[in-house]
Amino acid sequence: MKPVKVALVVQNCIAGKFEKNFEVSCQFISAAAQKGAKIIVFPEMNLTGYVAGKDIISISKSLDKETTDPFSNLAKDLNIAILVGLAEKTHKKNIYASHLVFYPDGSFDVYRKIHTSPFEKKYFTAGNNITIFKSQGLKFGVQLCYDAHFPELSLAMALKKTDIIFIPHASPRGNSQKKYNSWMRHLRSRAFDNGLYIAACNQTGNNSKGLSFPGICLLIGPDGNVIYKSINNTEGLHIIDIDKTVLEQVRSHKMTYFLPNRRSDLFKF
């Protein structure tokens, strides 16, 4: 079984500069396709930029054809699945931290962040759907930043036989090494406990609205070990391989795959 090439993007996302962020994103998508990537994953809210205060009202975007068609066309033309993020404004004026999954057939789905942080709750509405996506031979979930701190969300995705959870971040403050140390406290557990891959990427640099993001991305295997990491704080494209034979090895071993032995009679989810 041939590994699936995935591109993780560490991007400097300027808040409120949709056209600029869009242009840079398209450049990354083209470069990823040239390198043979079948899926490309951008940080949380990479298109609109990230803010947690009232500025999010003016920079949020609706999911109209002007916003979505360019990515649908790129996904179709390049035969690549594209995962991009934005602050989504609905016709009811709700704002969601949303991640869009564009498929090679031109269609797309939406994941809306389920767990909003204490700083986001005033302006963001929480999503309610645990969606599992399928593309390019992988079954995957999406979580956004703060979502990753809630083990039951990863468990719910794992119980649906998810191969990998992509976790795009817009996580500011600190340097890349400190952010890596922080992520290690919970992301390795999400992978190891559930027997699946975890791939995460963050924004980087100054967003023009008072926030600075440490550039970092990583891949953790289903055995809980770090396979790939970049903590050099620079904008860039990172190619990783998702090998499903490794998943099979972990899940076929009675002492490395724990989910079949859950007391589901006690835990009703």
C-alpha cells in the first residue's frame, strides 16, 4: 500500500487581508501538487487571519461562490484535496471558526470548530457536528486548535476508524520550541491512545492585529512517536507521508491498540 503524501503549511496569515492570504495559499497549493501531495492542510483561519475580538466581525467571510469556487477549481484541476480555514459568517450573522475540505471532484464539506476557547466565546458560535471526511485513500477528521484539548472528540473520531486527525492551529504566544513542548503534552496522547496519526500545523509571524504566532508543524504516528517536526518558525511547505500499513501494524497488535477493549457498556459514546 503506497503512502499518501500530505502537505502541511505553516503560513503567515494577515488578519483582514483575504486577497493576500488567498494568493499565498494558491501558491502553496500549486507547489504541493508539483511535489506529489494529494492533500494539503492550512492553519486555522488562514484565509481571513485570526483574531478573537470584535475585529472578527468585519473580516469574516460568507461561503459564497466567490470564496469557494477558486478552491473547488484548484482541487479539481490539480487532483488534490485542499483544507483551508476562515472565519465564516452565516446568513444568520453567526461567526464560526470553519475549515473547508475541497475534494478533487470539485465538491466541498465544512467543519465548524466545536470547542471555542474562553477568548472566542463572545464572538464565535460553536459547531455541533463531528464530521469524518474521506479523500485520496484516507479517512480523516479535522479539529481546530482548542478542540485538541478534549480527548472525547478524538475518541469519537477514532471509533469511526479514522486514519488521521488534522489539527490546524492559530495558536499565538511563545516561541516554536515552547509551543512544541506544549503540544507534546496532549497531541502524543491523542495519537497513542486512539491508534491513529495526528498532524498539526500553526500560523507563523505577526498577524497585524497584535498577535504573533510561533511557526511549527508536526506528524505523530499511531504509536505516539513523533515522525516529523519543524520548529524553525518560518513560513513554508512540509511534505509528510501517511503510511496505512503502519496503522495496520499498530491496530493488529493486542497490546498497542486499546479501543477494542474499551468498556463501552460503561462509557456511552
